[in-house]
Amino acid sequence: MTDDPAARVHALRTLIAHHTERYYLDDAPEIADAEFDALVRELRALEEAHPDLAGETSPTRTVGGALSTAFSPVVHAAPMQSLDNAFDDDELRAWADRAVKLAGGHPLTFCCEPKIDGLAMSLTYVDGVLVRGATRGDGTTGEDVTDNIATISSIPKVLNPDLGAPPALVEIRGEVYMERAAFEAMNRRQLELGEKAFVNPRNAAAGSLRQKDSSITATRPLSFLAYLLGPTEGVAPGSAWDPSTQHGVLELLRGAGFTVTSRAVVAASVEEMLEACARFEAERHLLSFDIDGAVVKVDDRTLYEDLGSTSRAPRWAIAKKFPPEERTTTLLDIQISVGRTGRVTPFAVLEPVFVGGTTVAMATLHNEDQVALKDVRPGDVVVVRKAGDVIPEVVGPAPGQATRPGRPGPWQFPSTCPSCGGPLARLNGESDTTCVNRSCRAQIIQGLTYFASRTALDIEGLGESRVAQLVDAVLVTSPADLYTLTPAMLEGLEGLGEISATKLCAAIEGSRRQPMHRVLIGLGIHDVGPAAARITSAAFPTLSAVASATVDQLAALDGIGPVIAGRIVEFAQSAHGRTLLERLEQAGVGVEGSGGSGLPQTLLGKAVVITGSLEGYTRDGAEAAVLARGGTSPGSVSKKTFCVVAGDAPGASKLTKAETLSIPIVDAASFEHLLTTGTLPE
Ligand code: IVH
């Protein structure tokens, strides 16, 4: 950590942006919510202490994540805000005191509800008929997921007419989520089908909702719980569709045909409100779905306008976040696994324990230092923590373990690889231990499995166990070997008859046509994930072009820093990397490149940021048009941006940033010119 607040603010913003993207765009968080919250709090504290460092676009002022390009943008009638968080009773009290003061000093009544761990959704009904479903997105603009939410049975397609005439327009807000039991059954099905299992119900719900094909969403057990009345039109003040309290809103929504929580509590004092929140926490497992906190709302809706909101969240509501859940269990063993880069990771084998909404039987221990620091030893009763999602963690030994009779000595990191028996090395200053043998069976299997995985070449039927079989039969050791396989070579291996061998070869054959960026991902170069691979392949569209790229050329690309540039060059110039690139190219892999569109590559290597909607294009379509001409279309402006195309309702933060960095901004009418010529209009 640095002492320079400006540097720390910058580092925190970068980290927060990274994790926001993992959470909202990839539906694959890398850290627990609690850790993410801690980063935001640290940033907020620094910004408060150094107001000169606070910026309009800081994540402390904005909500949610970037938008996926898979769905059309929807500008919300009123912003979909987030909630401020309270982490303990004192923070809850301070929020309530402030609300009382802002509301004129009268005591307040609170509506306390479980905080469902799902995805915020806005549903628009026109004359009582469902016309649109939109995600929150960045709070101002969400994604149109109407086709997908239409498959959710707990979402009424028509509002219950028994309530009288429906409003001309009403927006209902709530959460799309997955019940725990339904999630587990779905995950079992996914595994049976050879598909990836989801980490937790929230990610499963997000992944299911974000399917491009709504018939897939229809097979996923999604639910919807309504909790808020959004903007309305044609509603007479004081009528049924204008309840004066939040608990009245819940009743109205139930009457209209929505599922609402049955556990809402109206608390007549701050103390009652604190008790209600504590009860939600103690009873969280009694619910059939995951909750990650409680939401407290001022019950009297007529006060909302006076209470107002910050740029991010209303002052009339707050989220009380639950701390990560902890349970104790027995540490049965500490084992190590070898990854595709040779990195050796210790992990805890646990007596299965239900914590944070799932059963945990294994937990990573990260590296040698972490095991030493935690000093957990086989046979210990250990504390396991899981923050509702992401990776379970062993916190340390439960009290009293140090003096446990028969406790073994400190765990020693093995000195040889469990797979190949080769030596394990820990390079100076590194926390990771590595198996340095490039021919290690485990590394080869992991590397090939990754090459064939969905993120990379997406070769159907080539999962880890099939790869292991091919490696053990000495048929492949490198991804390039896959392209030398014939059905005759595979036939006769266990589980591979004539048909399945032919099918597998056809799948491998088909992967030659995968675009270049997937091949780059498949190489498994450190830090080169989908984003870096896309950017690189747009500028260097063949494997031989990548092989001869220099660090400077790569680092000049928007979105590629010197570290990633160095990694690519280091790989391409290593004996192993050079041979692999050559052999893959000879095998005809990735030759279609990213310029396979057949269009002139007018924007080769240029980063064009698009903001707002462009007539005649969906967001997806506009970005695809840039990619098809060799360009990239990142989600944010940086000094490497070639230009920003501003359509209707552009993002203010992108325009401000472009102005600050003197990046040219062109209007929607110039987009065609840009695509055709690759130059800015005169
Ligand atoms: S009310 C202005 N009520 O939590 C936003 N939100 O961390 C008012 N959430 O964006 C939201 N359960 O996605 C509300 N009972 C509940 C909720 C709830 C879950 C989510 C919602 C919100 C997020 C904030």
C-alpha cells in the first residue's frame, strides 16, 4: 500500500472498476461483496479527507456497472438508484437520526424488509400490460431484457384488474433471483449436461437473465419479488395506485399479482427497527433464498421528496449489510493442486459444512505464506467464512486448537509436485510456488483443457477427463497436437467409439475457424483474458503478427498496459511459445483473424468509444461495426482512445473525460464516415 493518497485513490478506482466489471458484466465476481464494500469505503473516506481528489465519475458517486452490449439500452424514466450501506447498529441509528431530522423532527416508522441477493429489475406496465423489463445497468441506462423476463412465471403479464383501472403507466421495481433449492437442482443439471456450474444463486440468476436466447432463460428457475413502486403516469393522488406508505406499496403490489415478501416488519421506533434487522440476520436460513442484508425504508412515502437523495442513493432507505457468515468444521487435510501455469495452490479439504448459502467441502488456502499465517493444521477445528457468494475462506483455527492434544506440527509445503514428482520452486519475492517442469502432466492437462474451454476455442466434448485420457495415451502434449488427431487414432480409447471419435475430431476441426482472439485466450498467457485478447487480435490479426509484435507496439494499444504487453512478448519469444504459435498457424488455427468480416480494416488498432444511441444501430450493432473494421470499442475513455462517438443521450462522464483528455468527439452523423474512412470528419 502507498502513503500517497492520490496514488491510492487511483489504485482503488482501478480495482473497483475491475471488480465492478467482473460482477456486473461477467457475472463472475472474484472477491466477496464485503471486500468490495471495504474498497468503496476506503475510497470514500479518502475522497472525504481530500476533496480535491473526488471526481464526478468516481465509483463512489455512481451506481452499478458498465452495460453489456448484448442488449439494447433503455434509459430509465427515473434513475434506478442503489442504497447506502450500514454495517452496524450505530450506522443504522445515525442514518435514522438524520432521516428524522430531515423529516422535521417527528418520530418515524420504518418498513423493514429482507434484502434479496439478486438483480434489480424495472418492469414497465402500460394500461396494465407488461411492456418492458430492464436491468439497472449504470442507474441511468439499463439493458432491455423484456423477452427474457417474460419467461418468468412470477411476473404478471397483466396487472390484476380487480384493483380497478390500472395506471396509464407504472414501473414496478424488484429483484430477479433464484431460490436456493432450484439453484442446486439446476446446477446438478448443468453438470450432467457437461455445462459449467454457477457459483451461487445470484450469479445463476444473472447468467440466466442475460442469455441472448430467451428460450434458454425459460428453462432456468427464476423468480421475481417486487418491493418498490417506481414512476407512474395517470395516477390520481391518494388513489389505490398512490399508497401513502411503503407497507401499503407491498400490499398493493401483492394485490396486483406480484410476489412480495411476507416478512416485512413495520417498526414504530429505531430500537424496533434494529431488532427487526437482527431478527432477519438470525433467521436468514429460514428463507428459501439468499439474503445479504435488510433494507430499511421510511414507511411514510409522503416524506420521500423532502428527504431527497444523493447522486447514488435515496436518503429514505438504507441497506443493513450482514457480515460474512462463519461456521466451524474440521480440517480433514491440506492438499495441493497444480494449475495450467504450474502454479501450485494449497487447499483445505473440509468436513462439509453449510455456510453462506452453500455446502462447502473445499476452500483455497492461496499460498504457502497464507497457510503459515493462519497456522491451520490437519485435524483442527477451523472457522470457515463465506460472504454469501464467491470463494469460501478458512479464517483460522477455532479457539483452543493450539493446545489440542496430538496436534501435528506446522504444515509443510511439499517440495515435489504431486503430479510429476518434479521439484517445486518459489522464486525470490514471489508468494506463489511453481512446478517448474514444463512437461508436468497436470500442467499439460490444465493447459489443454483451458485451450478447449468455452472461453477459448470452445471444443465440444474436450473436457478435463477426455484431455487427461489423450495425454495419458501420449496422443497430445500441446494444443497444436490436437489438430493432428484422426478418428482412427482415437477409436478404441475408453468411451470413444467410431461415432464419438469422429464427432470429437469434427469439433476440433471446427475450432480452426474460431476467431483469433479466442486462440489468444487459449494460449493461457498470464493476464491475457478476453478483453486483452480482443484488443490485441484487432491490431495483430494473425499469430505471426502477434509473434513479431514488440512491447512498445502492444503497450500503445488502448487497454493494453506494459505488463500485459511484456507477458505477450515474453511468451511469443520463448522457445515453447514460438513453436506453439508456428504450429498453430500451420494448422490453420485463427487464420480468419478478427478481420474475417471481409470489410476494409479502416479502424485497425483504433479504439472508438461509443456513448448514447446511434440511429440505425443497436449498441451491439454499432460496436460490431467497429470491430468488423479492425477497431476496438472499449467501454471507457482513456488517453489511447481514437475518438468518442456521441449519439442520443450520451454519457456525461464519457464526454467530460474525452474533453479533459482532448480526445475528439464526433456526432452520430459522422459514424458512417468514420467506419468507411477510418478518419475523423473535417
Ligand atoms: S429498495 C433506491 N428493497 O439491493 C433503491 N432494494 O444494494 C431502492 N434489494 O438496488 C431499492 N432487496 O437491487 C430495495 N427489499 C428491497 C431489496 C432491495 C434487495 C437490492 C436492490 C437494490 C440493492 C441495493
